[in-house]
Amino acid sequence: MTSSPAILFVCLGNTCRSPLAEAAFRKAAAEAGLMAEADSAGTAAYHIGSAPDTRSIAVAAQNGADIAGYRGRQIAPEDYHRFTHIFALDSANLRDIRRLAPDAATATVALLLDEIDSRRGADVADPYYGDAAGFAVTWAEVDAAARALVRRLMAEEP
Ligand code: 4NP
């Protein structure tokens, strides 16, 4: 039996980086004709129910994605079964995702930038304390990784 991929993108707050990763992936998957589910979450509970950071909404809009309706949530035990892949935006997120995993987790857990050969092991830096230019860098990074991920998933399709 095969099932379509279900991808969860996880950062700390689910307001800056992971909503952008989700949006970039949705866009890349739609453009490629890949059937996949996508969502995002935070390891922390700071922003449950909140809209993304206004700077993330702005950079997404500049790149043709509307994320104003996204709402923050925290990663939950069932996510480790519901999703086939969980991607951490940085290495601290990766440690937290692994620490919070239930015993019988089935999802593959990895760093998002591992999808780009030249960026293996690298973090998507947190733009929270920066300016709009930092959010443009974040978009470029998550967009490149999302496109690489879509290419890989398409190649893995039966
Ligand atoms: P994110 O950025 O993890 O990319 O969503 C942050 C958002 C909020 C906070 C930290 C990082 N915060 O401390 O509230």
C-alpha cells in the first residue's frame, strides 16, 4: 500500500519560519502536481492560535502565498504518526522534536536544509529579532529546500 506524503514543518514558535516552509512547500507541490499534505507547528506553546508574524505574512505575499489564515499550534504526539515526515527548521528544534517523540513514532525526523546537499546540517536562522531582509533570506532558504523536497518525493513516487 502506498500513501501520499504528509509533511510537518516545525520551528520554535510556529509564527516566523515554519509557516513559510509550509507555504513554500504547498506552492512547490502544487506547481509540480504532487499530492501531499502539509502543516506546520511549533515546539513551544507561545503562539497557539495566533496568526503568523506580520513580516512572514508580508514576505509570503511578495512570493505569491497567502498565509494570513494560518494559526499557530504546538506539535502533538499524534503528529508523529499522522505525518510521514517531520522537518525541523534548526538543530534546537530537531532536538526538541526528538525529545517530545512518543515511543511508537513512525514519521521520519530530519533537518529541513538536509534536503539541499550543499546545506546539510545547517539551520534556517531565526529571523524573529531581525528585519524584513532577514525574512527574505528565510523565504529563499525554505523555498529552495521545499523545491528540493518536492523533487525527491516525486522521484520516490511509485
Ligand atoms: P519561529 O520564530 O520559531 O521561526 O516561529 C520565533 C517566534 C517567536 C519567538 C521565538 C522565535 N518567541 O520567542 O516568541
